Amino acid sequence: MKKLIGPFSQILTMEDLPLSGPLSDDHLIIIRNGGVVFDEEKIIKTGNFDELRKEVSDIIEISSSKVLLPGFIDSHTHICYSGDRSSEFSKRNSGVPYQRILEEGGGIHNTMKATAEASDDELVNSTLLRLDRHFSEGVMTCEIKSGYGSTLENELRLLRIINKIKSLHKSDIIPTCLAAHVKPKDFESNEVYLDSIIDDLIPILRAEKLSTRMDIFTEEKAFSVDESVSYLNKLSNMFDITVHANQFSSGAVKVGVDVGARSVDHLEIINDKEIEYLSKSDTSGVVLPGCSIGLGLPFAPVRKLLDSNCKISIATDWNPGSAPMGDLLTQCSILSSFEKLSSVEIFASITFRAANSLGLSDRGKISPSMIADFIAFDSSDYREILYNQGKMKPSLKCKRGKIYN
Ligand code: NIG
Ligand code: FE
């Protein structure tokens, strides 16, 4: 059944914008006094509300001023976990580095332990709550990584839970296998562990269709460049690839680009040669300001990455260690001030550019045939959204044609 919603003060359609490079707000297509016609699933048409109301009889009329944007997409999270690491947050703030805590058996290993001890129900419910909060803040498509399994069996358990959650939440969930996060304590070497992911986990993952995406944490304290290259080469013709790259040191951007990865994520430490290499590829860079905030480390150089014509999206990295906040819009606002990013650069990076980094072409714009995912903020000027630094939440949400207030 066709419906019309409006009139919106401004609709930011995000149409006709490039997938890479810098953007100025002058490039924005803004429909003023706009309406959107949609059905149970898709957007049919946008345009002037008064014109559209002549064609459509089922009308949802909005009373106050609102700015409409595509539903947000968080392309990098680790929200299926149990436990918290507040004691490590204090420890890091007293000067102990994240990597040292990991090396000494804490960090990711602590979350693996707490996650192993939690029941399936606990994990399902805590992940659903995080998705609820994300949804209330406008995030309607959410990637979720495994990666806190202390054994291969526990990794499979997390992937099965993430898949179960797909049918329990209104958001769209994209599961990613991050078995190659860090070597669980019981395996004798990285090589043995990576081989057993290939031999023992992948066949089950494929048979049960648990994920079409594989990730690895490429870093000295996790998996080396050489280990990552040999692992990813065995996977790249079967899966989409994404890499935790250049968080603490250079090297992994080339690994991701060479293997044709959809995205290389983090990029806090990236040199000019790597930026050029990335800009000449189809691989997206996903930057994670929540991680810089959580660890108190510099942001990825987003201004420079965009000016070098890279494809950039922004995600939360929501996890209990490096990025516990999980608030995409707040993080984007902070990043926009520090990296001098325009509103359209920010909104592109959490809508159609984020969709592209996940290989999705059916969302991220308010445009005919796109999924009817959109969010409205109580304002008549889109610039107020980032200016409010996360305090302004969407007052109306439409997910796949269904309205939530
Ligand atoms: O993207 N760096 C690796 N993985 C996560 C952190 C996971 C954790 O600390 O629990 C990240 O920052
Ligand atoms: Fe991450």
C-alpha cells in the first residue's frame, strides 16, 4: 500500500554524490517542503509534498519542522559480547598501553572469558539492547563481528547467535566472522590457529551460511602481515574481506588492497604512500573515531584521506575494550570538528558510502527503489544535527516502510 509522508522542511536525499573524495555542502540536493512516497519495503518517489499529495491518498502528515536523512549504517561493530572492561579503562588512563594489557593476557582475552561464561540468552538479550539503542539513535543497518570466541566452537556459537538476532530485531544485521581477532590461549601458534579456522570452522560456517564476510586483526600483537596475507589469500575467492588495518602500525592497508578487500578499517597510523595506494583502489577506508576517543589516541587523518580521493566511511567500532561508547552521531560530530569535515562528508560516510563499504547498493539514499529506511530530526536546518553533538536524536524513524516514533 502506497503512503506519503511529509511535509519535511528539508530532505537530504544524498543523491548524485560521488563514492570517493571531498564533498562540500553546496553539492547537497535538498528538497524543501518535501515528501516521500513509499510502500511496505521501498521508496517509490520523492518531491514537493503539495504536488505529491495530489497523487497519493494515504498521507502521514508531520506537524513540526523536520529534516529527513537516510537511515544510518554502522559498518563496523563488535556488539555481541559479555562483561565490561572498565578496570582496563582506568588502567589505560593511568598510563598502561592497550597493547600491553593484551600482551599480558587481558584485553580481548578478558572479553573472550566473560563471553564464554555467558549463556546464549544473556548474549542475545544484551546484543538486542545495544541494537535498540542504536536504532533509537538512527542506526538501521548494523554490521556485527564475532571475534570473542575463546575456541572455534565458541566462535561458531557467536556467529549463530548473531544470525539468530537477525530475525529478532527490526534492524538489518550484517554478520562478519572475525575468528582471526587474536589467537585464543589454547592454540600453540598463530599459524596453527589460522589453519584450523580454514580447515575446521570455514566448512561449518559455509554449510550453515553464517557469514559471507571475513575479517582479521593485522597487527604485531595479533596477526602479522605475512600471516594475514597467507590467510586472506585462501579466503578471498569465497568471501568478502575486511581488515583491521593500521591501528597501531603501518602495513595492513596494502594487505587489504592487494587482496581486493571491501574495506580496511581503523587507519589511525597511515603514511602518504599507503594513502595513495588506498586512493587508487576500490577498497573503502572505514575510520573509527570511537576507538580514538576510547584509547585517547589520534584520529585517522580523515581530511587528508578524503582530499586524496579515498572512499571513506565512519563506524563506531562499538566494543567493550577500545570503543565502549557506541554513539555514532556523537562520534561523527566530534570528528567533524577535529578533522574539519563538512556535514555532507559526515552524512555520506554513514549512509551511502557506508553501504558501499559493505557491498550494499540498496540503501543509504532517499531515492526511488531504495529500501524505505529514513530518519527525521526536529529541526529546519540540517546543520543543527552535528552542531548538537549527538544530543539531538531522531524523533521519527521509518525502517523498511514501518514507522517508529
Ligand atoms: O577494533 N583492535 C581490535 N579489535 C577491536 C577491539 C576489541 C577489544 O578491545 O575488545 C577494535 O578496536
Ligand atoms: Fe574493530
